[in-house]
Amino acid sequence: MKPVKIPRRVDEPPHLMMWSADELAPMLIGLVIGVVLGKAFICTVIGLVITNLYRKFRDNHPDGYLLHMLYWTGLPMTKSKTFKNPYIRRYFP
């Protein structure tokens, strides 16, 4: 019988080596932009620095903090009726 790997948390993102998917994205985006610009190494290093800054930010704040901060600044604009407009700060009865 083969052992089955069970994640520690249900909503844990997939990992590749030592990075989770959300930490790997800036490095891969930096690599792709670097290949297009002809500066792959420099852009990959910039992506690695952004990943390290993101990891420090994520470890020092609770889950979902970045999404709440983006909502408060008004970035995720949707047409959903259940998603309140983030620019309305006060509701009057």
C-alpha cells in the first residue's frame, strides 16, 4: 500500500520545491518578462526579491490581509450585487 500525502490545511496552495504557487508567480513573471526583454537573469532576480518581500509581508499578517487591503483601496471592482462598492465608506439608513 502506498502512503497518501495529506496536506496540513485544506486550502493550502500547491508547492513546487520550497515555494508555494503564490510565491512562485513573481519569479516566473520576472523570468518571462526578462526573456522578452533579453535580461532574463536580472528580471528573475527582481522577481526573487519581490517573492522574499511578499513572504515576509505574508508571514507577519493574518490570512486574507492583502485581499482586504486591495478591497479597501478599491482595486477589485466587480459587477456582483453581493460585493459592496469599496468607495462607499458610510451607509445611511
